[in-house]
Amino acid sequence: MASANIPQFYANKKILITGGTGFLGKVLLEKLLRSCPAVDKIYLIVRSSRGKSPAERFEEIKKLALFDKLRTASPSSFDKVVLMEGDMSELGLGLSPADYKTLAQNVSIVFHVAASVRFDEHLTDAVKMNARGTREVCQLAMQMKKLMALLYVSTTYCNCDRKVIDEKIYPAHADWEKTIEIIEKVDPAIMNILTPKFIGSLPNTYTFSKSLSEHIISHYEGKLPVIIFRPSIVISSWQDPIAGWIDNFNGPAGLMLGAGKGVIRTAIINPDAVPDYMPVDIACKAIIVAAWNKAVKDNSDKQLTIYNCSSRSKSISSRELVRIAYDAFWVAPMHDILWIPTSHYCQDETVLYFNVLFKHLLPALIADSIFNLSGRKPMLVKLHRKIYKAMLSLSYFTLREWTFKNENFLNLSKAILPDDRESFDYDFSDIDPNEFFLRAMMGGRQYLLHEDMGKLEEARTKAYRMYYFEIFLKSTFVVWVVWLIHYLHLWQSLASLIIMS
């Protein structure tokens, strides 16, 4: 077993992925199907959503640009995916007895990726999904006779009330068993009132519930071959299978795109703080390697292993990120911008309020009024309310900085065999931050905004027109102010002469 390379190890294995329809889960699924082509089956637990069945949802996922390379080279690979209808927030994962039995009898590797990532999630819902869901996965894993590794995807920020986070379990913020018992019995409305008491020094229910989940995994140390994998802020792909792929506006992607469009003109950020970002394809390679490494050591190795998937050696300050995004705009300007991007940031909520009022809401009111008069649907005021709410919920993170020690994560790469390095080496030391964030911005435009990337010259021409128009407006305003001051001074002089006469 120890000599098996990664594709050989995963050959003929049956794998369970929870959260396979999420951002990281989709990239993990694609990587396994493409780089471990002999895998037997990959089970996905998928719930019906917005009137669409699991099968309908998966058909939409298969059409994503993320899967273009796989769809072209090996379209039959999708036949290995087995959908099981379930719900991670339900007891028994919402699975039918038959599906539950199938998983218990066949699965060798579990990647538990599913989570609610909303920072404003109600405590009851966050605990049910993230903590109780993890307990249910572990209880299922206890019945898996062939289990070789259970990898839980956590977050480096689940202990964010500390400045330095090592690759270890920290004291619990609450008893996970009692917390689950309470949320199952107490009315959610009452739990909302009690939320500050429960989460204590943590900023939101997301980090609290993920912290609980880590202690659930820790509880099963010695019983299951468990791994806790903590990625930092997961962002668009570096290059595998395509550069810049992303499917959500979370993190820096939303900020860069919003600023590039001229929609976001102010933000609450500590410009000197150094956020920790991790490209999703790098994280997924490391996840696959971590499970392989756990299994090939010895199937009796049930000691908990923790990896902080951190890019601290390649991180840059928020100020530098803003500069890169601004430079990227002029390399590849966006279409239909509202205004030329600016970098007005503050570190105080009161200052943010007034900045948002004058830089976001008032211009949005004017723009929406124009939309109304022209028969178009007003949208900017509603959008800016959401943006302001998001800024406040993220401010705990955008104003602070952490150190994530990642020795285990870096050392794990040394276990990769030479013939696996081309496909699974996750070394990011040669990544140029300027190039990466340019790719991220271009990817966001292509995969989120669906802009025509063949019309960059047209967009550049319009951007320069907007730039000169902004200069004209500012110059006109300055001239008007000077004239007004001069005019008032003249009147004051005339009034003085009249009084003297």
C-alpha cells in the first residue's frame, strides 16, 4: 500500500463527498474524476433545491466551464458519479435506509466538505448543518467497514479569537453534545436571543459551529482515521483545470468585481492587514494528498491529523491587493461600468456609514431614479443595502490579521511521489500575486459576470471616456466652488462698502 501512487490508491475506491455541489466540492469532484480516472464510484449527497431535483442540479453542474476539460477528454467519467438525495441538516443525513446501507458497506474515503458558510445564519440552522451534520457523518463512518480516511474540511478561522493558530485542537467554546441537544429542543427564536451567550468571543455562528465540528471530529480520534483540513479564504483557481474559475462573489472576488464596476467605492478594511488566501485548486490537490497519506501510512493510524492550508508565505496586504485590482482594471477594464474604480477605505463603522451614504446610497438613488424614468428596473439601492450589510458582517475579518502556522501542511507535500508531482503537487511558492489576482479578476468577469472577453478594446475606450468625464466633473465642481467663494467675497466687499458709506 505504501508504494501506491495517488491514482493507483484511488483506483477502484468508492468515495463519498458531502457538499459536492458547493464551490470547493465541485473542484474536488472534477479533480478526482480527471486525475484519478480509475476511481470506481463517487457518491454525492445532494438535496432538492428551488424546485430542482438532485439529478437536474447535477446536469447544470456538468455544463460548467470547470468541467470542460473532463467533458472533452472523458465524458463517460460522469457515469461514476452516484447521486443520493439527502440533507446534511437532517438526522441520518436525510438519506433513505437503502442509500445509508450502500454507503456503510462500500465507501473507503469520505470527504466531508458540506457546510453553511453564511456568517448571519441563525444559530439553530448553523449548528444543525455544520455541527450536527458532522456528527451524523461520523456516525455513518463508524459503520463503514472499508473506511481508510475521513477528511473534514474546516476553516483556519474557527479559532479566530486567537491571533496565532497552530495545527492543533484548541479548548472548546462550548460542549458540542449539549449544544446540539439544546438546539433540538429550544425554539429557534429563543436561540437567536441566546446567540451572543453561546458564541462568546467568536464573531458569528459560522465560526462557532465550525469550531464545534472540529471537536466532534476530535471526539472520534482513535475510532476513525480522521483528518481536519483547514483552508484559509478559498478563492478562484490558479490554473487547474482552468485559471480564475469561481462560482461565487464571496471574499476578494466580490470586492474586486464590485470595485471594478464602480459599484463599490468605499469599504471597511485595514490596509496594512495581510489576509490569507488559498486558490481552490491548490486546496483540492492538498485534500486529495492528505487522504491518500492518511490511508497509505497504515489503516490502523487513527490519530487525528490537522493541516492549516495557509498561504502565509505568499500573502500580500489589503493595500497591495487594492493596488493590484486597480492596475488590473486598466489592463482589462470591465464593460458597462458605473464609475471609475477608487480605493477609499476606512477602519471605523461610523466613517463607513457616512462614506456609504454619500458614495453609495445617494448616487444609487439618483441612478435608480433615472432607471425608473427610462422604464428600467431600479436595483442599485437594494444592492447597496446588501453590500453594506455584508461589509459589516465581514469587518471583523477585514480589520484584523492572523498567523496560521502550517508546518504539517508544508511537510505533507514532501510525501508526494515523484510521478505524482505533475498532477498533485500543491507548491505555490512560484505563484506571482500580481498575476494571480489578474487571473482572478478576469475569471470573475468571465464566469460570474459572463462578460465578452473579446471586447476589451471597446471596454478600454469607454473606461477612458468615463475617466475624462470624471475629471471634467471634478474640474467643473472646483471651478464652481472657486467662483462661489469669489462671488460671496464680492458681495461681502459690497456690503462692507455700503455699510461704511
